[in-house]
Amino acid sequence: MATQSFGARLSAVGQTLGNGSGQWLGRADYRWGVRNRQLAAGAAGVGIASMVATSLLQLRVLKHLPDPPLPGFDSDKVNLSPQAFPFGIPDGPLAAGAYVTALALAAWGPADRAKTKPWVPLAAGGQAAILAAVSGYYFYSMPAKEHAWCGYCILAALASFAIFGLALPEARLAARQVRGG
């Protein structure tokens, strides 16, 4: 079986996301929307990778997560704190699942989905808003409550903020479509 390079697979995803007439948004606009979805998918991949690492620590598969050689970084302390286990569940696997959902929502539907399937970009925007809000809270709580930083968590928070910013324009278009405008 021949294996495709990462670039070829990413191009195939881009072609899948680029299918659709684009008549509603105009050629340049739908390409912009598709590019945002591709970037959101990439940011979700970064979030997934970061949260898999923290999940492996929380599930005791790993004994330690390496930190950058900067003062204040202690990923083990942050990820093994009581706050990292809401309802007794490690937050790493929950967050990884949220990033998988963001990835699926970025990939779902044709280029003109804001017109043809407006509930998909609305769901993507809503999920991205929740993801960004939760990440913002955790970002605040690292220095305020844990008195330590987690590089993996910072990376995931940045991915969350990027996903939100990239999902918002298409969600606005979809909301206009639903309102009949």
C-alpha cells in the first residue's frame, strides 16, 4: 500500500473542504471561509496533541511532562491539581474530545455550508465560543490558583482562541442566512 505524504493528505482535506459552488459567497469569499476551516482544523490538531500529552500524565501513563526551562512552569502540578479533575474526571481527555469535535465541525459540509447547512457553522461557532471561554478560565487559573504554568495548556488555549476567531465569520454568515438576510 502506498503511503501519502502529510502534504498530500492535507491537500486532499483542502479539496474536500473546497467542494461546493461558492455562488452565494462569491469565489474569493468561499475560499477565505474554506481557508479558515482548514486553519481551524490545524489548530484543533494542536489542541488534540497538547491534551493527549496531559491526558497521559493524568491517567498515569506518563510520570512527568517536560517543561520549558523557564521559571514558573510546572505542568505536572497544574495537570495533577484537584482543579484538573472536575467531577472526578481528568480534564485532559475531556478537552481532547472537545478538540476532536472542533476538528469534525471544521471538516463538515461543503464550502457554502453557511448557506446550505447553516446549523453546522452555528454549531461550530457555539462550540468554539465554549472552548475559548473554558480555555480562558483555565488560562487565568494557572497563575491565580495553581501558581504555575503549563506549556501544553497554554498551547491548547492559544489553539482554542484561534479556533474561535476562525469560526466566528462563518457563524455570522450562517446566522444572517437563518434570519433570512
